[in-house]
Amino acid sequence: MKARRALISILAALLFSLSAVAQERVRVGVDASADFFLRPDKFPLVSGGLGIRARYGRPDQLVNAIAGLRYIYGPSLSGFQVPLLLNLNLLRAEALSLYVGGGFEFDFIGRYWGCMKFQTGVTAGPHMDIRVFYKPYQGDLGVGFTYYF
């Protein structure tokens, strides 16, 4: 338990210090998401998530790196998750970008140590990011919104 708290504290400090050092290339934001755990014979279970994210790179660049820390709460999963993702911006402009991406989402929930995550989304200017994601191992289809400062 102490190791988890230490890791979370280190990650949060790293995200905030990166923001201070490289303000133009690194943006830190708040994130909200909903995960729908698909089950073939029943209605999906829904979990909500809140957290912080950091994006390295501008929306008009070809590749952006995303890291974060989020807390997910619901009937399927409850606990901390750490996503590490790369986005490929297919349509690149300062006002609007379209991307596909993927990576790994580590977690500290105890059932497993994380899973692959695929996503697609739109960034509106430097501040807003709206995405749809899928985690095949969990059968999890979700939506997310991040506001970068």
C-alpha cells in the first residue's frame, strides 16, 4: 500500500514539474471518463473515472505522448490506473486534430496489472480532447474528455 502511494506521489510530482519546465510542449489537464464493461448476456456495467493527464506535443504535430493518473470507481473496477499512450495525429491543425492511438494502462487494483488500450479522438485547439477508447482484455468500451490548461 505504501509503495502504491509513493508511486502515485512521484508520478503526480513528475507531471506537474514537466508542465512548469516545458509549458509550450507539455500541457497538464483534468480528465473525466466513463467505462462500459461489455457483457454478452447482460447490460454493460458502468464505471466512472477522474484524473489528471499530461500531453507532450502540440495537436499540429504528428505524434503526441500522453501520461496520466486516474481513479476509476464502479461495480467492475475501483482503483488507480496509469495510462501511457502515443497518439498519431491524422488530421493536424491548430484548431482541430483527429488522431488514433494506443498504449498500455497500468493499474493497482489487484486483479491484473493493466491492459492494452486503443483510442481515437478529436482535439479542439490546445485545450480540449474528446475520445473513444477500447480495452480488449477487459471488454471495456469507453468515452473520455480532457481539458488541458
